[in-house]
Amino acid sequence: MLQYIAPATGLLFTLENILWINIGVFVGAVFAAIPGLSVILCVILFLPVTYTMTAIPGMMFLLGIYCAGGYGGSVSAILINTPGTPHAAATMLDGHPLSQQGRTKAALKIALYASTFGGIFSALMLLFLGPQVAKVAAQLGTAEYFMVCVFGLTIIAGVSGKSIIRGLVSACLGLLISCVGTDPMTSYDRFTFGIPRLYLGLDLAVCLIGLFALVEILAKVEKKRGDLHMDTRKIKDDGKITRQEYKRMARPVLMSSIIGVLVGIIPGTGASEASWFSYNTAKNLSKHPEEFGHGSVEGIAAAESANNAVTGATLIPLLTLGIPGDGTVAIMLSALMINGLNPGLSLFTTDGDIMYAIMLGLILVNLFMFLQGKFLTSLFAKVVSIPQEILTPIIVIFCFAGAYSVNENYFDVAVALVFGVLAWVLRKLDLPPVPILLGLVLGRMTETNFRRALLISNGDPSIFVQSIYCKIFLALIIVAVAAIIRGKLKEQKAAKAAASQ
Amino acid sequence: MKKRLLSLSLAVVMSLGLLAGCGNSSGGGGGKSASWKVTCPWAPSGVAAMVSQKAAAKSTEYSDTITLVAEAIAGDAATVNTWVMDTEANDPELVFVGEGLLSITSIIDPSKMQFTQDDFVFVENLYSSIFVLSADKELNINNISELEAFVGQGGEISVAVNGATGSEAFLAASLFGKMGAGDQLKLVAYQSAAEAAQAVAKGETQFAVSHQSQIQETYQQDGVTIVCAFDEKPLENGPFAGVEGVGEYGYPYFRNRCFIMARAGTDEETVAQLKELYGKILADEEVVTWLQDTMLLEVDTMSQEDMDAHVENVKNIVNEYKDIVAG
């Protein structure tokens, strides 16, 4: 490794690379901040730009988009209660409430600091432990993936609000919606009603626009005009984060970065799963779990550090085994292959300087993301002071444009509208929307891995407890369920005590 | 109330204006220099999308009148349906279709297709990819004779494939079906070609059918053996050179091909210009080397008759083995 560091540094620190990193970071942050315009879409759009470049500047540009996209999604989640990207949904739960308390800048700063830490942490993991970690991740099979999904589904309890039953109803709805489309195991159609576009299933980004953005617009229609305006005169948003808050964030940020890396190295999972796992873990371990959902600094820090810790981790299986960690990284693979580089361990010996330049570059990308974020935070924070009469139509425009851009068709715009109305009805029924999102994120993955595992084992369910990794995940699931029960008992006790007083 | 109405009107007007603009295609056709949008209906990270981008980047070197603009919109039949609905003859638009749509979906699930082969006019074949069968290293199967011996022992045969009814599934079904082991065959569908290629190295399945590039790294790390290639002759190039072709033993096979199509009714002269341009790009030394060494693909330019023969061959295989794949 050491013999490559010096030449890699020489290859990396050029004006061209620095320029492309900064362009990528800016484009990624702005793109991801707009609901519907996901990071993957941004990478697809700008990929052709890299085809005229050599491997390093091309990858630096795309990594800039990728990493800043991880942070950018939190901006709209905090400002307008609509996650710019699916993986910022967990950030929204506490980011927007904190913003509504008049601490928009602080919320954005927490997201930025946590994102930077998570990003650099995973870049270091990639640099020092990449090949070793990738070999472990490559051993995880279908049964292990299923156990990861089940562990993920335990999060539903944490985001269900006051009633787990209502949370489960919402989650089941999400799981049901995730069944729409072609059956992944048999190719038969399910719930498509003869509509050709439904064969593909429903795109998560499109559903997200309806569930969280359009429903807010509908809700605003119901509100009185006075309720729509935040009284900014009383708010002194200096963006300060207290020493106490920094202390509280330290543990969740570190834990979430580790979780982000662990999730990121498992191909097929991604930033959404990582942010929910981390958010839930942070809540379970927090001394102030009651603050989660009401503007907890720990909640924002956990979700954001996790989704950025995924960025370096997804590159681990890509660069070492040639297996893309997630969809966005799969597209980045093109930038390498177009330059004649076929990722894998052999590339570390044939083109070690380029590989290490890319890995070192990831640290640089995160540093520039931090610097640009510092500048952009004050700019973004001004969004909350835009009058609702102007801001709301702009959000609607971005929502429709975002929904259209996913697959370049009007059908998705209609889907977003349907989800907006559905979310509004659910709100009236007091059913939380976040479990629906979890159902959508985990539904297909859970079902596919469950059925495939049983197919591999010829129907023998013991496949789910055979490997050591399955046993570890099973233990985690038991701990998570125990924590849920304990938390609920505590809540009931507190409620009884409050009632008796 | 006025402000709210103003706000609502503003949103409606802006949305309609924006969405009306969204539908416009790239345009520019028919003039001295035309941009031809090339739609790849598969994953933007896939082989076809990558080769299309490479071709687009090269197009300006070989033509002053045609510039190719590559675009990938995953969706397979759904994307092609939209393309057919949105285009007319002589529109500067091209689309990729392969044997998956023309030979497999058209038989297995025709309701998904709102088009037929008659809606297109063939321009060129972008590349050929020869699938390979890899085996769990512990089975120590290195050629077709050893595979036949293994199948002869009886017992279940599990094969990882990309998608439940894709090309890989039919190749596996045809090989093992022809060996008389169709009823022993268990096809395990994965969500992506990379996942399927990895499954055999993890020991989840005994075999996998994949593109050569997708199994290359696992093979180099000594995780699998390569049993055979789904082609007529042994492989000539790349890391798997010398691997036997199933055709030598009389087993069915087909290559994965990517046909570049224009809308039916497009002027013959225009189609000829496009074919000439693709011909030049695919003869470019850099492109040939890149396809061969990095992508492990072959340049394989074709005529309309070649394409028809390929589609027909795959259709025959699908008809013969669809019971094994689709049950």
C-alpha cells in the first residue's frame, strides 16, 4: 500500500481534480436538495461528462456528486419537511422539528458535520480495511440478507409514534405496495391491473414525493393563513450548537458511522437502510429517547452520519471485488470501465496508483463538501423566510419535475399525486407515513431474499439460523425487540405516573 | 384568500408549463447536423448503456452530420413501449432491443409488449456477448465432459441466473434440458447479473450463467471454475480463451446481442447513414480493443437477415424449453 501512496498523491492533487471535485460537490448538493432529483439520477445525467476525462478526474467528479448528494438530501428534509432523497427521510423526523423551533441553521450544521464525519470515516475504512472487509461481506448470502431485512423491519416500532398498531398497519400498507410489479422470483405480474408502467413496480423517489411533499401542500390548503407563517421576529437563529449538544452527538455519530459502513459494504443495501438502522439504534441507546421525532440533535446526527458513511463503504466491494455496493456506485463503474479499468483486487497491483488516488480522493471530496456546506448553510437557511405564497408553488414545481424526471414519463407524476392524496387520507386516519416508507424500502428485498433462501434450502427454514452471521443478526433482532418492549413498558409506566399525579 | 388563490394559480400554471416542456424530444433531426437520441431500455450501469455511451462519444469523430446522444432509461418493455408510442418514422431516435424482448418476452409474456418487430427498422448490432457457465470450485468441473458426468450422477442441479425468465435462464434450461436433466434443474433467480455471478462463489448454487466480465474477478480470485461458453466454438480471446463452446457438443446456444433500431418507415438512406456511422465506430481500433479487453465483448456487425436468424433461433429455444423456465 505504502508504495502507491506517493504516486497516488501526485496523481490526485492537480488543479483539474480539485476543480472537478468542487463542481461535483456543488452539483450533487443542489440536485439532492430538490425532492425527486435523486443522487442516482444526477450521476446518470452527468456520467457522459466523464467519458472525455481520464479515470481520476472522472471519478472525483462523480464521487463529489455522490457524497454531497448524501448531505444535500437533508437540506430539504430540514427546511420543508420533504426529504430530497429517500435516504434523508430519517433526518426529516428531527431536522424539520428543530427547524420549526427556529434552529434551522443549527439543524443544517449538525447534518453537515455528521455527514462529513461519516464520509471521512468510511473513506478511511476503504483505504485501510477495504479488501479485508470486502471478503467478509462477500460471504453474506441470501439468508443473511433476509435477516438484515427483518432487523430493519424492527425499526417500524421506533417510527410508529404513539401506537405500534397504527405503525404496523402503515408498514403493512408499504409492504403491500412494494409487491406491485413483476414478481422477482417468477416474473408473473402482481397488482398491475394491465397497466404497462406498473410492471416495473413503483419508484421509491416518486412515492416519496407524494407521501411527504405533496401531502404537505394539501395540508397547507387546510390551514389558516396565520398558521402558515413562522414568526421569524422572535427567532434568533445564530446556528449555534452548544457544547452539551456536541457531547450528545458524539456517540450516535460514531455508532452510526460504523453502522453505515457495515450496511454499505453489503451489496444491495444502501444509505436508506443505513440511516434508519442508525436512527433506531441511536434512539434505543439515547438517554433522551423522548426527544426523537421532536428535534433531537442525536436523531439528525445519527441519520446523516450513517447515510454518508455508506459512500465509502459501497466502494469497498466495487474496488476490491468488482461488485457495486449500490445503484449509484454501479453507474460509477462505467467511469472506470470506459477508461479500460475493470475493478477488482488485480487492479490494485496493475493500477495501484490510480486506485489509491481514488480512495484518497474520497477524503478530499468530504473535506470540500464540508467547506462548501459551511458556505451554503446560511444560503439554504434563508429558504424558511421565503413567503409561503412563493415557496409553495416552487415546491410543487420541483415535485412534479422530480417525479417526471425519474423515468421521463407523466405516469410517475400521476403516481406522485395518488400517493399525495393517499398520505393525506392516512393523515386524517392518524396513520403514520414513515412506516409506509420503510415497507417500501425493505419490502421487495425482504420478500425476494426470503423466497430465494427457501428455494435454495428446498423449503428448510433452518437456513435462517445456520451461519454465524445469521446468528449474529438473530441476536440483534432479539435485542431490538426487547428494547422496543422495554421502551413501551417505560412509556406506559410514565403515562400512568403522570395520570396519577 | 386572494394570496392563496394566487399561489394556487401560480403552482398550476408553472406545473403545466413545465410538464408540457418535459415531453419534447431532443429534436434536431433532418437538418445538416442532427442529434440522434439513442435510448437504452436497460440499466444505466449495464453493458449496453456503457457501449452506447462509448459509441456516442466517438460519433463526432466519424460524422459531421450525425451526433449520437446516449440515454439509458431502465424499464425494458415499458421503456420500448413508450418509445414506440412517442416516435414516428424519420424521428431522430434510436432504441435498443435484444433477443430478450423479441424472442423471450414475445413468447412468455406478450401482454407486456405494445409493439412488434415490425415497428422497427434494423440499423446495426452493437456487440455480441458470449455467456459462460461457471461452477462451484469444490465441484471441480472444468469442461463439458465433466459436466455431463456430473449430471449423469443424478441429483438436483441449481443454477443462478439474472431474472426469472431472462436469456441466462433459457441458456441454462436448454443445456441441462438437452442433457435430459430438465426435471432436476432448479433455477435460482437473482436481481442482477452481478448477484447471480456471485451466488455460485458463495456456494448458494452449484452453477451460474453470466456474462464473462461479470464472473472475471471471482474467477481470478479462484472462487469458481469456468465450465463452458454458450457459443459454437471455444472462446478465442480474453481470460477465458480456450473454454469449450457448447455448440461443439451439439447443445443449443445463443449470444446476447444488442440491436440498434430506428422507427419503422425511416428513410432507407438515413438508415444506411446510421449503419455506416456505427460501422465506422465499431471498426475503430480503440473501440475494438476496449470491447475485447475491458468489456469482454465482441464486435459483431450484422445484416437484417442475420438479426432475423438470431431472433428465430432464440425463439426456437424458448419454445422448446419454456416449460422448464416458466413452469
